[in-house]
Amino acid sequence: MKHAKRLQSLVLGAALLAAGLPSWAAGEVKDIQGGPAVLQTNLQPPVTQIAQQIYSLHNLMLIICLVIFVAVFGVMFYSIFKHRKSLGHKAASFHESTSVEIAWTVVPFIIVIGMALPATRTVVAMKDTSNADITIKATGMQWKWGYDYLKGDGEGISFLSTLKTPRTQVGSPGVAPTEARSDTYLLEVDNEVHVPVNKKVRIITTANDVIHSWTIPAFGVKQDAIPGFVRDTWFKAEKEGTYRGQCVELCGKEHAFMPIVVVVESEEKYKAWVDGKKKEMAAKADDPNKVWTVDELKQRGEKVYTANCVACHQANGKGVPGAFPALDGSAVVAGPKADQIHLVLNGKGGMPSWKATLSDTEIAAAITYTRNNWSNKSAENIVQPAEVLAARK
């Protein structure tokens, strides 16, 4: 009776808790297209030959381990049960057996060789990045990915890919999310990587700050991105669709917010994307000699700051104590603008270099925004793109 009442109280408490949750919190969890599935117990469905080999090897190794487990423990339990002392059996008196020694050396050796051969073939194939149709450099940074198309169709395209999920869905410590979470929660970006189907794509990885890792499970790809080093991997997707992954190397407090999204499409759609992306880049290529007003730069700078700087320095400019310095009241922001331009261009410590990822106009706008925002009232309150261009030389 006592236990029944306790169980009844627990059920009632759970019901009351569920009733107090927002309606979306108890919503149905769905599979993510090109990503993890609900109650998934195996690897994601493979869409490349390498991923298919990994999938097959995974199943083969599990089967071999299961057979060994059943055989060894089956013989062990049978021997214990059938040859127990209560049935009159006596322990064997031999000390060692050459036959047994040979058997338990040769049999495991054969098993290991049988497992190693197919695995070695797959590992060697994973490292063969030659004769790629398209080469893309993926640069990890806290906490986003930068992509540069270096070779093949799309050469010259460059963009940053950041988390698209709004913070209203994520929430913060002590603050619950206020918006319903989408089906692609934390696995969606503002700029996806596009590649054509049935084309070999080489991915060159590096990093600006700490070690990251570029991973797409459906491709069978996981390659670390290490500062100061260049690594590479490849994939050849055989099925069109959108495939999702994440940075899988612990890289800081926003580690969970570095998704990777690759769109595999037909050659016609890919060429249309390339044309559109190049036109978009041309439209954003501002004339560095244009003179802007303070208000124009502040408006542009707010967008640049929100897209690239807010993760470390926060929307209120207070930074993260002990990790990233505050810009509100910063001596650098209030000091000579040449010093701030140099810092943004070249980076320092945990601050990455933005020389390759932001244009002269974007850097000038972001600096002007910080020098005129929050409590900052800098004497040198405006930076023109021409000043950034001159500092690059």
C-alpha cells in the first residue's frame, strides 16, 4: 500500500509537471533529414562508398565479437556446469600443453588478420585524395566554419557558415527558451556547402584558434582541423540531399553550436548555385575607396558584429570574463584606431585574424560600430575602408 501511494504521487507529479511545460516542449521529436534519427541504434545510412564500407566493417566486427563471446563463454559455462566437483570430476593434473598454446596463439592471430585486411583497405582508400573534381578548404574557428572553394567548379567562392538556430530556441543558463524548436535544431546554418552529386570532393581542413573536427556521418568523414597544420579528406556522395554533421572536437563553450550542412545536388543545380553565389559575392564587394558616414558604418557594422563577434564578446559588449575581453569600456576600442585595425586584421591570443574572411568595408564597419556603441565614445569614432586597406599592406 505504501509503495502504491508513492507511485501514485510520482505519476501525479509528472502529470502536473508536463501540464506546466510549454506546449512545444512536449512536441513530437522527428527524424532530421540527413542527420540523426529518433531511437537510432546504428550508423546513419551511408551515401558514399567509404561510408558503406565503414558500415559493413562495423557490422562485421560486431558479428565476429559476438561469435567469440558466445563461443568462449559457452565453452566456459558448459565446462563449469558439466565438470563440477559435485558430479565427481577431478581437476586435470597437466601443467601445460603445447597444442593448447599453439591453438590460442594461431586462432586469435588469424581472426585479427581477417579483421585487419578489410579495415586496412578502407583506411587506405579514405586517405586517397588524388584526382579530386572539387577542392574546398574548411577552416574551423570559434565558433563557425569558413569555406574557400580552391579548385574546380566554384573556384573563388568564399563564405562563412554559422549556426542559424536563434538563441530564443536555445535559451541560456537559468533562462528557458521562448520559441518552439525546429526539426533541425542546432543542425542548421545560414550558408550551406554545396557540391555536385557523383563528384569527388576533397576537403582541406585547418583552424584559426583551437582544434576543431569536420564531420559528416553519412559520408563516413571525420577530419581534425588543427591550427598551423593542413589535413585533408574526401567524399563522393552518390545520392542527392541535405546532410548534416557537427564539430566533434571539444573546442570551447560554444562547441555545440558549430553545425556542418552539405547540400548534394545535380550538376545543373550546382552550377546555378555557383553562378548565384559569385553574383552575390560581386554585389558585396564594396569599393574600398568609398567614403561612408558614421551612421552608415554603424548600421552595417551591427550586422557584421552580430554575425561574427557576438559569440565571444556578447551582444552587450561585456565579453566572457576570464575568456574573452569586454569591448564595452575597452582601452583598445577607446584608443588609437590604428591599433584596433591591426588587432582585427592580424588577431592576437584567442582573437582570430579576420584578414581573409572579412572585407575592408566589413572590418571598418565593425570597428566603427564598437567605437560608437554601449558606453564607448571614442575620439576617433570612424574608420573608413581605405584605412583598413592601407593597414593590410
